[in-house]
Amino acid sequence: MIKLIASDLDGTLLQGTRELSEQVIRQIRQLKEMGILFAAASGRQYPNLRRLFDPVKDDIAYVCENGALVIYKGKVLHKDVFERPLAEEILHSILEKDGAELMVSGERTSYLQPKDPSFYDHMVHFVKNNVTLMKDIFDVKEDIMKISVYEKNGVEEIAPYWKKLFGHRATVVTSGYAWLDMMPMSADKGNGLRVLQRHFMIPENECAAFGDNYNDLEMLQQAEYSFAAGEAKEAVIRTAMRKTGRVEPVLEKIITQGGNWYE
């Protein structure tokens, strides 16, 4: 029987919309009643996810910041942080690169030093993050979990540049069309799911996971029942057990079959 279900959001649970459907909210409630824990697994920050899942915000687990932060019932179960010298080296590189905006992830806020004021507006009004505006990004006092590069024209072509610079010292993944994330080497969604498995003593063969992008690969490998959703990358399709257009029909099948998965 499946006991834990983890799903990516953008491009997976959210397709063509910024809000969760009433169906998903209902399904999460039904899963809880069945003793099945739902986990939101995303590159997004914790406060952003809490707002998104507001009707069920205290009923789910959170794998935030691409696995660098895992929270359940308000308690931090796991947190990965950069060594400060490496974080500052990454920040210098982003500041020096034309067209690249940066975001620093703290536990409850995102720190920005925008090159273009429109980036601040984008983060506040479109992404809807908790945001702290900095005159000097190096004045961030708290531990840094993730550093993100935003390029509005897309990051696929520039990803090899960042992987060559820091891929041997940090986890470097694309996290959507315009986003590339860098975390400590130990951080990824697969490790985030592993934290939950250990905390709740749930084995891999009682877990399902959904994803569509490169930052979901480790999570899909960590679950017995893995699904490539939506317009998933080819590497995700190869990694996953099955492919599905949307997450909801699979959740419905698990619910109607009493928490089991049958062909």
C-alpha cells in the first residue's frame, strides 16, 4: 500500500495555472483520511508553498528549495546550507554575468539585489515569494540554502556554463524555463523524500512520486511508483516508471483502489 506521495508543482501538479484545483485539494484530504501523506516537492520557498496549499497547509509535508529544506507540521526535519565562501563565489559570478538575476534562499524569505527593478516586481507579484530587498547581497546574515539564477529568455542554453563553473562543488539543476538552482552537493528532491521516508519509517516501495524536470530525477528514483507528468523532459520519461498527462487521475486511481496501484 502506498503511504507517501510526493509531487513536483510547476509543470506537474500545476499545468497552465498558478492555483491548485479543487480536485487536488479534495484528493489530498481523502489521502489524509486514508493515512497517506502528501508532500509538495518544489524549488519554491516554504511560505510560498504554505500559501498555495492554504486549505490543506497543515495536512501535508514540504520538500522546499529543491530538497534543501524539509518541513512537517512547522518543524524543520532537514536543512542543507552552503559554506559561506562558496556561496559568495557563486554570487560574485552571477552579479558579473549580464542578463542574469540572482535570488538567495533563506528559510522564510528570498533575498534579492535586482539589476532590473522589474525582477523585484516579478518575484513579489507573479511568483508571490516572501522577499527581502538588499542593497548588498553579501550582507545576508542567515544561512544560505539555495542560490538561483533567473534569465527571462530561458536557462537551458546557459545551464552548461553554470555546471562547468560550479557543478563539481554544488548541485546545479534547471528548475523551470527561466530558473537554474544551485544548492549544496547533498541537496536534491530525492534526499528530501528520503528524509520523509526515514522520519515516518516508510520504505521506497510504499512511495509514489511525480515530476517533469531535471530537478525531479532523484526524487523519481527514490520512489517505487514514479510518474513523468505533463510535457516531461526525455530524461524524466526514461527515469520514471510510467507517464501521465496529469497527476489527478493517478491520485484518483490510488484513492479508489484503497491506496494501492494496479495496472
